[in-house]
Amino acid sequence: MANKPQKHNISLLLLLLAAVRFTPSADLLSERDAVIKALSSTTDIQIQKIESQRDSLTLRSAQSATLPQLSINISSLLNDSATLNVATGTLSQSLPGGGRLFGTAEHQFGTQWHSSSNMSNTRFTVGVEQPLLKSAWSHAPVRTGIKITSLNNEILSIQRERSILSELSKIRNLYWSVYEQKQLERIIQSRLDQTKEHYMTEQQRYRLGEASPLDTLSAALQYVNAQRTLLSSRNTARNTLFRLASALRTDVESIVLPDSADLTVPDIPEPQQFIDLARRYDPQIQILQRMQELTALQVRQRHNNLLPEINVRTSYTHEQRRPDPFYDDNFSWGNGSVQFVLNYSLPAVSARAEKQKQELSLLINEYNTEQHSIDQAYYLEELRERWHQDTVQLEFADLSVELAQQQYEAVKHGYELGTEDRLSLIAAQNDLAAAKVSAIQAKIELKRFQIVFEEITGTLFERFGVQLQ
């Protein structure tokens, strides 16, 4: 009977172990995971995607003007002498040069009350109309409207992609800020453990009469300050984590970063390669180029609007009339015609002013393009120089950690032999902790340069194997 409780406890222990083994743990969030999650959940990015769909519909609406246009109209007239019903159908098709093909079918039928006779009249008209100067050929309104809409959509698309890259860079910076705070907290926690151990040792030495009250008080102060530093670090880490969770629209508890991550950064590209990569993507220069093309198109359109309007129209009409089915009085006839229409009004001052304004806008855009190229060259050179300096700083930071570690081990060994005092050991511990903090900060700073580089070169999507949808 005494073995039953023991067996029961063993069974309970096995169940607990099984529960621990099969308890799901939160998945670790990598930088790529954060980027993919941001693309699918971040509010600003979702809005950008919706606006892209809306712009596609705007372009489809403009392109619909090239499709055949059909209209049908039915009317009825009733008075004291007769009733008349009219059905009209019109089919129109725009032409690439600004003209249009058209066809009209009209059928009239009704009854005259005083003679009780029926009448029927059918007319078919087909033709083509083509402008020769104003709104003609490459200046056709439909063609120009589609081109303007397309250029505006391209500009908006480039701006959206730039905004999305900027948003993703913000997410990535937050991710590495959370990781940085996590690493700093581990260093500070280790330093807290050391100060706690020092404080307890000083208390023990004080009880044995080997330390003065001042030594104990100094150790207590260091311990309290270490606790304050850890609390401040945790608050900063928590706030950064909240910002990342808010940006990703997820719970704070679901964000768990790995304890260690790859902090290596690619080597700095050669100066010309760096410039070529940035200029090959440069969204701002692409926007300026589209704006230059758009403004040039508007200038040509303004100039064309100042020309006289000369249109040629040719058509053929066939009509068949049937006054009454009881009388053989039906007849039909056809008629073809060619018309030339000239319409010209002296250009208003406002029209010429608008044309000159567009020409000045074209000149301003050229200056902006040139200035952007100059500013970008200086910015890239400054960025590359800072990148180089921070790379050197990281090398010194890693060397400082190595030297601080050697110093700490030597002082600790000396302290154990009695050749070094407690203050020297504390100073060595502080130096090692400070060196580790500087090394982590230097590595994260280089990561931020990598983020900037991948944003301005547009290589972020390629690096993570994702694409905008």
C-alpha cells in the first residue's frame, strides 16, 4: 500500500513533463518575418496597395474611351392630330488620330388621326470625321488623356513604392532597436548580478570585521544604481517593443526575438559601384523624369490648342419611307456628302499665359533634376564615408571588448591571489560592461547603414525574396 502514493506521484510527474514538452512556444520573429508581416498588416502599406488598385481603375476608365460607344434613345409624341414614336441608335468608335467612325439608325412610325393612315420612316447614316490640325493625330484628346493618366499613375506608383520602402525601413529599425535593447539588458543584468554579489560579500566581510561601514555603503549604492539602470533599460525595451507591435498590428506577447542574430554587414561597395546602384534605382530621378515627360506633353497640348480647328467629315445617308401599307407610295433615297469645317478664334491671353506657364514649369523641372543629381552625389559620398567610419569604429569596439575581457580576467586572478583590491575588480567589470555595450551599439549602427543602403538602392525586396502585390 505504501507504493501507491509513490506510483501516483511518478505518474503525475510524467504527465507534467509531457505537458511541458507539448506546450507550444511562441515562434521567434526574424527580420524577414517582420518585413513580410509588415507587408501584409501595416496600415500605411495596405492603404498604399488600395490606392494602387484605385489608380488602375482610373487608367481603365480613361482607356475605355477607345472602346465603341453605343447609345439608344426612344421617344414618343402624342397630340390631337397624330402619334409619333422615334427609336434612335448611335454607334461611335474613336480613331487613333483623333477622328471617329459613327453610324446612326433612326426609325419613326406613327398614325395621323384625321386620315387614319400609318406612316413609317427609316434612316441609316454612316460616316467618318477627322480633325486635321487642332486635337488631331498625336494630340487626339483620347490618346493624350490616356498618356497623362498613365504618367500620373507611374509617378504615384513610384511614390508609393518609396513610401513602402520607407515604412519597411522604419519597421526594420524598430526590430533592431528591440534586439539591441534585449542585448543591452543581458549585459546590464550581468552587471547587476556582479554588484549584488559584491554587496553580499561586503556585508559578510563587515560582519567578520574585515570591511568598514563605508565599504558596505559603497557596495549597496552600486547595487541600487545597477537596479535603476536595469529598470530604465527594461522600460526603454518595453516602449520600443510596443512601438514595433503597434507598427505590425500585433500583440506584444507574440513578438519574441532570438537571443542571437547575424549582425554581419556586407562590405562597403566601391565608390562608383555605390553611386551606380543608387542611381539605377533612384525613385526621385524617376519621378522627375516622368514629370518632365508629362510637362512636355502638356506644353505640346497647349500649343496645339492655339491652332485653328479644321475638320473633314464624310457620310452617307440612306432613307426609306412608307406612308401606308395599302398604297404603293413607298420610296427610298441615298445621299453622300463631304464637309470641311474651319473654326478659328483668336487665342485668348489666358490661353497663351497657360502655355508659357507650362514652359516655365518645364524649365524648373530641368533645374530640379540637375540639382537632385548634385545633392545625391554629395549625400552618397557622405553616407559612404560615415559607413566607412562606423566600420572602423566597430573594429575598435570589438578590440576594446577583447582587451577589456583580458583585463578583467587578469584583475580577477590578481584579486583571488590578493594582489588586486576590490575597487580594481569593480573598475574592470565596469570597463568590460561598457565595452560590450559599445560593441553592440556599433553593430546595430552598421545594421542601420545597411537598411539605408537597401532602401536607396531598392534591393530590400530582392534580399528578403519578397515582392509587392
